[in-house]
Amino acid sequence: MKPLFNNKKGDIFIISLVILTLLAFSTLAYYIQVNKSTRAEGILIGEQALALTNLYKETQNEKFYVESSAKLSQIETLKILSENAGYPKESSCKKLQKPFSTEALAIFNSDCPEFDPETSYKSQLESQLKLYLNNYKSLSYYKESNKKHLDEISSYFNNKFEIINNTIFTEIATNNTKFLEIEDNQIIKDSNILTFKPKKYPIEYSTNDSFYEYKMIISLSSPTLQLEQFTKLHTALESCKENMKTCEKTIKGSFPTAEVKFKSEYPNYLYINTKTNPEIKLLFNETNELPKYSAKAVFK
Amino acid sequence: MFNIVKNTNKKGVMDFMLNYLLAIAALFLIISFFMIYFFVLGGADSSTVIIKSEEMQSSAKLINLLKTDMTQAGIDKKDILANNYLELIQELYLKKDEESTKEKLSSLLGPILIKMGQTENKNIGWNLKVYEKTTDQIDKINSLSLSARGSFIDENVIETFAGSEQIKFFRETTLIPIKDAEPIIVELYLSCNGCLNKDVWRYI
């Protein structure tokens, strides 16, 4: 009998085929095992996409909150201006308590600062809005089920978080609203446009180098009609201040439903309640001049 | 035994078949082994978790609901207390301790929750909760709540089912400002007793 391996070329081929097949499958199995163990410790599949969608949700929630707060702030601002003769809280006129009303009333005279309803409105609006922005608390959370990953990223949050059932609840986004700054506040045609400075939001909390810059712009209804009430009142008082007895008629000409009255205890003071929106209540002392308009005032 | 082939090199054939059969058998064994390893034993299966679609969070539905003009919701004009549902919740929250508040919330917000559910099944429905978030903990204090169960309104949301905490499907939350107070959380989710994820997708 001839030796087993007589046909050398055929033998070499067939044996090589077997060995290569074995090598190929073994290598494949090895790399799969190696990949499995490294992937288990790394990023979850889809995590980056998840981070982006969650960030989008966070910015939408924030914008909704800022819009709602801006609307509330606008209503409060107009109310404050009406109670302070068209001035913001910080720089209002002197006030007189009683007997005209249970609340203290602003005395609309030259002792008041320069008269500029639009500037007063803008500064008061920004102050009111800031109060709401400081109260914002993000509802964002970062969910991590891999314990090792949890420990790695926890230091990034500087311990400003809570871990409940392997879920990190963080207020990391809260700082973004507290530091939202108004870049511009414009009254244009039918709108009051508030533009905020751009703000950076981290996309993936596990890395420090992925950010999304978002510039918020909010549109409110224009306060022009309301602010014009203040200048209308100023104009009406300007025309009747020489003869206070004619003021009631003059003021009712501009504000038909207005309440105008004198009190014998304070003969020089005229009480005015326009009974409009906003309801402007103030006192005017005839022995004093009206406040002067600011040089920059738009509404005159 | 090897007379099956005539006029051939019998010894060559024997060598060839021996080698050939051995090689084929070896290949067969190798391939079978790895097929069993990969497909039967799951050697190629990854234990890595792929993010589920439920992890994707959104507040779009809730924000749209809050912005909805109440006049478009089919409510009588004389009953409307606010321009939209956001203002309604802000107003009612300030009066949450009054007896009539729950009734107003139920009559004004209930119909739209029922419409969202589109089902007669009383085990399925959208729930709305309004509450404060305390500063350090995630504990919730229910202040206002409403549950649409099929075509009925319940003033209490469903929290448990068969003794365990109920799964909240399509849960959305947002924060809304309140005048002179801390902001409040509004939460909207679908409750479906004994349902699995695949049962609820048509209610999205």
C-alpha cells in the first residue's frame, strides 16, 4: 500500500482548508468574546441619541417655563407700574398713606424720578422674571444601570445629585436658568421680544466636551396700549394743573370711567383712579410740578 | 470491498477517499461545533443593553395640552375660567384647598383627557397630576389629580394595580410657574391595568 500522503498537492490543500477553517472560526469567537467584555463596561448602545433627545426635551421644558414666567411677569409688572404712578418698585415716588385709600398711594410730582414708562416697564419686567428664573428646578435625570459607570460619572456632578434605584437625579440643568440673562428687551409693533444670551448645555454628562448652545427668544404681547395710559394721564394733568377744579372734567375726557376726588383734610391733593387696564391710582399735588420726561422716553 | 470502481487506480482511490472523508468529517465537526456555540449556546449574543424606546423622554404632548385654548375644547364659554389649560391649572392650584376646585378641574379638564384616551375600556386612561417638588427629595405631595378611566372621570389618579405600583406609560412632566410660590410639577401619563408595552402603543 502506498503511503497515506502520496498526493502531496491535494493533501496540502485539504489539510490547509481544515486548519484555516478552524483558525477562522476560533479567531471570530475570540474577538466576539473580547468585544463583549469591553462593551459591557462602556457606553450603552443608543446612549448618545438618548442624551440628545433628552437635552431637547430639557430645553423645551425650560423654554415653556420661561415663556409662562414671562407672561406672569408682564401682568405683575403692569400692576406694579399702575400702583407706583408708572415707576418700578425700586425707584418710585413718595407715597401717602390714607385717607384716600387703604393702600399707600404714589404722589405724582417733580419729586419723582424722570418719567419714562417704557424704561420703567423693561426694568421691572426683568426684575420680576429673574425671581421666577431663580425658582426653576430641572426635572432632568440621568439613568445609569451600570454600577461602575455610575461611580465614574458621579464625581462629575460634584455630589449635587441623588441616586435612587440606580437613577441619578440631578439639578445640573438648574444652573442654566438661574444664569439666563436677558440680552435685549424690545417693543416692536405688536410684540415685546425678549432675547436671552446664548447658554451652553452639556449633552453627555459622562464627558466634558459635548455641548449644545441654545439662544432663547420669547415673544410677549406688546404693552404699548397700557403704557400709553400713563402718558395720557400725564398729558391730561399737564393741561389742567393750573386750575385743579377743571381737572376732573379734563381727566374724564381722557378716561371716561375715571374716579377723581378731593379730600378736605388734604386740599392740595387730587386722587385719581383711571379704572382702566391697568388701573392707575395716584395722587397729584397741585403745589408741585409734574415729573419731567426722560430725554430717552419713547412715550411722550 | 473496494471493487465498486472498475478500471481505476484502486489504491489511489482508497487514499483519496480516506483523506477526503477525513477532511470533510473534520470540517463538518468544526462547523457544527461553532454553529452550536454561536447559535445554540448564544456565544455571539451581546449582554449589552440597548436603550429601549421607552427611555426617550418627551414633554410635547403635555406642553401642547397646556397651551390648548379652552374655547377649542368644546367647553361652554360661560364656564371658561382661563384662556388655556396652563392658566386654568395655575389658577385652580392657588385654590386647591377649596371644595369646588376638584369639581371645576374635573369638568373643565376631564373631557379632553377622555378624548385623548379614545376608549370605553375603564382600565385604560390618561392621568394628570399636579404637585410640588420638595427641595431635597423626590417625594410627591399630590395637590390636584385627575384620572380618565375609559369614558369616566375620577378625581383620584390610579397609583397601584394588584398591590404593586402601576406602570406609567408615556409619562411626561413639566414645571410651571406659580405666582408668589414655588413652581409646580404637572405630570401626564397613561395608565393601563395589566398591560404590556405592546398593548398601549395605539394610545400614543
